Amino acid sequence: MGALELLNKPGLWLLAGLGPLVLLYILKIKRERVRVPSTWLWQAAKRDLMAKHPFKRLIAELPLILQILALAALAFALSRPAMRGGRVQGDHVAIVVDTSASMGTRVGEGPGTRLDDAKAAAKEVVLALAPGSDAIVIEAARDARLVTPLERDGKHLRAAVEQLAAQDVEGDLGAAVALAADRLRGLGGTRRIVVLTDGALARSAPIAAAGIPTDVRTVGDAQENAAIVRMDVRSGVDPTTKREQAQVFVMLESFGTKPRDLFVTLVVDGKTDPVASRRVLVKPGEKVPVVLTFEPSAMDRGAGLLAQLSPKDALAADDVAYGRVPAGQRMPVTLASRAPYSWMARALDADPQVSLQRITVDQLATVNVDPDALVIVEGACPADVPGHDVVVVSPPEGRCLGIDVGAVVEQPQVTSWEVGDPRLRFLTMDGVHVSRARGLAAQGATGALLRAGKTTLMADASIPGRSATILGFDVGDSDWPLKASFVLFARNLVEQARVHRAQGGAAPVTTGDPLRVAVPAGVTAVKVEGPGMPEREIAAKGGFAIVPAAPRAGLYRVRWTAPRVGSVLIPANLTSEKESDVRAKPITVDASGGGGAAIRAPEPHREWAPWLALFAALVLALDVWWLTRRVKAPSPVKVGAKIGAKAEAKA
Amino acid sequence: MTALLEPAFLRELEALRRRLQLRARSGGGGEHVGKRRGGSAEFLEHRAYTAGDDLRRMDWLAFARTGEPVLKTFRTEEDVVVRLVVDASASLDAGTPTKLDAAKRLAAAVGYMALAGSERTQVLAAGEGLTRTFDAARGKAALPKVLRDLETLQPRGGTDLARSIDAVLQRAPRPGMLVVFSDFLDAGPFDQALGRAKAAGHDVAIVQILSEEELHPPYDGDVAFEDAETGAVVEVTLDAAALAAYTERLNGLIYALRAVAKRLGAPYIRASNVEPSLAVVRRLVSRAVD
């Protein structure tokens, strides 16, 4: 037998009638006035004699008890208590519970979700286990997870089921069933897999149970759902006003059967006022792109950005998507040079979207440099360079950013360059003459960006998370500054740095994926916190930190304190068309290995309401009989024997 | 005679009156032998002569034989004052006939038997104190007066039996028989007052008269009882539990009166207002304790 369920919990509100019922018993009532010789004996009779108080003491009278029983029975009858019958066959049972995002879909109009139904069904399965049989519980989210090993204790199994929560991820039911089959394969006796899912599967491949009898039970009902299935944020310029703005691209899709009149609203994280909003009519099955723009303030740049869909529908997880307010178009560039005049500074000054900071090489360690800045160092190669992307021009002989800088080469002839590299895009080095340069030992086939025969004049020294370029000659020792390609080169460096800055150390991720966060070199540990994830410390190595999969959509903040303080905000979104499509899809089970499969809805309930109502009627009938029966006064002598005996003893 | 004593009832009383035991002596000359020394013909004892003794009481023969002057003493012959204390409070005005009517009839019966035995009879009305006191009368010829005294009693006011009995004791220098007719629905210390009466030499008799409504309450449902004496209202829901509680309290009172009677060696008669008076008088004459 399954656990007792209340199909209509609001029926229990009838129990509120117990209060008035008891009140009726303690409230004073209008009485017939009778003149008697003396009230002395009545006064001493300890019954209903509280003349000055609004209430009398509650006495457990039979009619009151009967009426409470009848009312309670009626309340429980209205709440429709029911149980599901049947016993699960099998010595070893694997209970696979789908915890993908679609399981968070609301059921009916109440607060319960499909996962709540699945958990209730899983508990019923636990209760229905045959004596002596054991079970495992497996969670089917992005990855399959064994919640509890083989367990006979129903209490532990139910506790394991209870701790399951829907995640904002695409589910992989097939992997979970495969894990269940793998766990059961080596066990003797009869085996069975019970799958509890809503049928809204992201992967349509048949579920392979490797010959183990599989019982798929579906939960949930048909619901209307609309979702944000994609969100992109970038910085742009208003073509009319020529002012810088944030441009947000949102793709809406309806998975319902009726047209939806929706509002898409942009809100900066931590603020309540929306920055942009748009009303959209979405037809059933239609995809509608929406572009929203706003002009962010300086304080908003880098902050979280929420695109919200309203009114909310059955699945809340896909009604909001997260992004990051892009940084401004003006790119911070720091130029550290030993010489007072710099051709590079001249080229950068010509770009209106560049904010140039000029310092000496020695000031690199002391001046506050923007962590997203492009840093250009001329004539030196410091060990620790702040900022993000870095360019070293004319380094001294020795080791620089992992590249060996060689001796001076006189009159090197430029022979080739990497046209596919973003730094050398759209430019030609034909006709550029270099009077003297230092040879660079480039790493790998693509490490050499500019070559003069066998000598590398420009090399890529990038490390994961940081772009680095080494130019082996002083541009003043060449005629390159006199050519347009030099200006283009400078622009390409800035544009690449701008792209890297827009990514903010990590691009937006999909929930369920691990977060790959680029951090400055030298950072050994970061702290991460986000929705449903308490702050935890993660090791970083080689300019990267890998944060475990984000189970919830939202904004994850990664921060570090050494060698310099910094942080990055990473949006994680569900944005899955398959998961947002909460309509039930056909489930196929690969029965090629034998064993058989059954796909069914949960067994019908056996309701107790009629029996409870009958019980209430019988109790009420008994109450009526009791109240209308003729009261016979007890024999005076027998009743007073106790008091008399005391009086006589006293005498 | 009157409505209180019909001829048939009188004939029965005449037969019963010789069985009436009057244990108290009031000290006056009468037909009952007293415990004290007195002037009757019944020898009591000898005692030594002391100066001032009446020489006429000297037993000269004994003096001749013994040489010691001794006196012969004799018992006194005393009468008995029968005091009929009738509770005439408002609570006695209940039932058909009323409890007061029943009390008057019983008091008349006792009064008749006393007068027929040449005793003195006095009617006293009790309420919140001693409300009326009539003169004592003696002999059968005084019967009409006693009956008139009784018939003048009307129910009114509250009850304080203890105060009433104490008032009787203060006004009665000679003890006698003290018969109290009441419903005893009184929370006061009447038992202590009865004890003081006994200590003063009175022969106490307790006659409790209750109405049928008090013995077997005919009420049902939600009732507000109003006290006939005080006007106090007590609200009661009359179900089996309430009736049981009332009956328990009533029997507590009955057993308490029975205990008082046993302690004082007094008869205790409990009568209903509709009970035949002759049966009650028979139990009283036999000094029964109901």
C-alpha cells in the first residue's frame, strides 16, 4: 500500500469549525428562569455556575466529543484521503527520479511541482517494496548521481528522496537509467528499475535498461509555458544619437497552445527599477526575437543584468535570463615606456575610443592599473605586468613572458606574417623595413606572428586567459610607423583587448556546465558564490579556475584577493528549448535486452472519503440520540453515600 | 378542630401521645419526675446535714441509729416546655401543599401531644432570626391558642437557623424539648447552634421538610434558578451530570443532619410536603433517625 495522500487539502479548512463548536459549549446560553426555595444546593453542584464569566470551563462531554469526531471525519472526507495500491516486485529496485528543470513545473494551480509529485510517487514505491527487498535512489539531472546506495531502510530511502530538488539543467534520463542498470547488473534475484519523470526529456534517445524490467511512471499535467531561450548582451552605439548603449538580444519561444501576451523587462541586478521593457505577443510554437537597449551608468558596468518574462507561468526557471552589463566602448590602455616619445602612444592617441594612461616602467608596480586594461611595455620586460592583455615592445635580451629574446639582428627582411591572427588582420607588412631587431624564439607553429626568414620578429606569448604579444624591435628603428599598417596593428590590439574585456574573464555559461574562469597569473585560489551555492574556495592554476557545474540559473561571482584583488561575474542560464518544452514527449525504452518495460501514469487512488462520511453520519446519529434521550435522575441515597459517609465519620 | 388537626388525626395523636418521650425537664412543677432534688414523694438519697438545712428533712431514725445528722432528699417533679421552632422563611413557601403548611401541621400535632400531657407548649417563628415568639400555654385548653399561633405564621424573609436557635436559648432560661421544623436549606452553622441547645439541656428534635421538587427535580434543559429568599440566580444546564451533582449535594445535607442527630441523640425525621403527617409523627414519637 502506498502512503496516505490528501487529494484536496483545502478540505481540512473544515477543521476550523472546531473552534466555533467548542465556543458553543463554553458560551453562556439563554435559560428559562425558575423560582426555587433555595439555590444553595444548586450553587454547590459544580455545574454551569460561573455567573460572572463569559465562558465556563470546558468539560469533555460526550456530545462534544461526538461532534468533534464527526467534524474531523467530515474534514478528512472533504480533503479526500487516498492511497495508491500495489506492491513493487523485485528484490533490488532502482528508483530513478528526473530532477531536470522541467520537473520544477507547477502542477495545476497549486504550489506543488512535478518533482513534488515524483517524490511522492517515489515514496510510495519505497513503501510498496516487498519485505526484504532493497533499493537505490538515482537522481537524473545533467549527470546521473547516486543519491543513496542499496538500502533496506525505508526511512533512509524516503529521506534520500525528500532531499531531491529540481535543478535548472537539462536532464539526461538515459544516463541515469544506464547507471541504475549498471548498479543492478551484478546483483542476484529479481531486479527492477522505476523511472519517475514528467516525460519532457531533453534527449530523445531510447532509454536503455540493459534487459532489466523498467517501469516508467509519468507525473505532471499539461501546462502552458513560454521561455527565454537565448540572451546576448553587447555594447554598441545608438545610430541616431551616437551615444553608447547596452544592446540586449532576447529570444522568446512559446510552448503552449494559446497566444501569450508577454512583457520582457530588463533589470540591473540589485536594483528594482527596470531599465527597459517591451510588450510582445507570442503565438503558440512561435519564436520571437526581442532587442532591448539602454544606456548604462558607469556604476552599472560589469553588474548583473536580468531579463524577466512576465506574467510568470508554470516553469519559473526559464522566465528569467541573466547577463552582464557590458563595459564601455572606451578601452583603457596603459603605456609604460622608458623613452619620452613613443610611436605607439601616438597611434593610440588617434583612436577616440581609447583612454590612454602613460606611465614609466618603474611605475607599473605602484600605479593603479585597470584590471581590464591593455598594457603596453616598451624597452623592458617586467616579471609581473598588471592589467589584462599585454604587449611588450623591444624587450631586452633574455627571457620575457616565456619567450627567449635573442641577440640583435641587423637589417632583418620581413618575409611573412600570420594574416589569420586578429592582431595582424587587414594589414600588410610589405614595404616595412626594420633596421635592427632582436630574434624571438617563438613556441609552436602559430607562435611566430612576424618573421624575417628564420628570425621571428613578433611572437605570441599568450597564456590561458591572457593574451600577450612580444614585438622584437623598437618601431622607431623601422619605417613601420609611417605606414597605415602600424595604425591598423594598434587598432587590432585594442579591439582584441576590448573583446577579451567584454568576456570579463569568462563567457556566459549554460547551467550544468562547469565554469571556466580566467584569472590573473599568480592567482592560486578563488572564492565562488552563487544561487544555491554557498561561498566556497576553488584552487586556480595557470590563470584558470574551474568551478564545478552551476546547478541553478543566476549570477555567480568569482573573486580573488592575491596577488591583486579582483572579481568577475558569470551569468549562468538554462536557455534550453528542449527543457522549456514541458509538454510530455513519447518515452521509448530500449527493450532489446529483454526484461520488458511499462510506461504508465501512477496508479489510481483508492479514496476513503465515502467511508469517512459514513462514519461521520453514524457519529452524528449517535450524538442526536444522546441529546434527545430521556434523562433519569440517579437515586439520591446511592449518589450521596460518599458525602454522607464522610459526614458520619466526622461526626 | 381546625384545618391543621382533623378529628381522625386527633384520634391517632391521642393514641400516640403516651409514647412521646420528653427527656428534658424544665424545672417547673409538673408531672414528670426530675433529676434534681425536690419535694416529690420519690426518695432520692441521704446526705450529711449542713448548717442551714431544713430540719424538717432530717431523718431522725437514721440519726438515732448512727448518731450522725443526715438529711433525706427527694426527687423533684418537673414539667417540660415543648418549644416548637417553625422555620417561616420564604423558602418554606414551596410545593403543594407548601412546606410551611406541612411544618405547621406537624408542629400542631406535636403541640397537641404535649398539651395533652399537661406540658407547656410554645410556638416560635424562625427566619433570619427569631421573628415571632408566642406565649407558652399549658393544658389541652390551650390547644386553640397554639393552633392560632401556628396559623398566623406566614412565609417571608431569609433563613438563619443558627441565629434563631441561639435566640431561643437566650430567651428560654429553662430547658425543654426543642423541636425544629425547617427545610434546613441553610448554609449557616445551625448544627453548632443545635449543639449549644443540647448542651443547655434541651431535648432537640429535627424535622426536615422538603418539597417533591427538591427531592426529585422535575426540570430539564437550560434553567436559571432564582432563589426565593435572596433573589440570587444560578444558571444550570440540567443533564444527567447536573442532576447527579445536585442529588449528591442534597444527600450530603441529609447525611450531615443525620450525623448531627446521632451526635446529639436527637430524632431526625425527613418528610416530604406531600407525605401523610401521621407517618411522620409516628417516626418522631419513636425518635427515629431517618
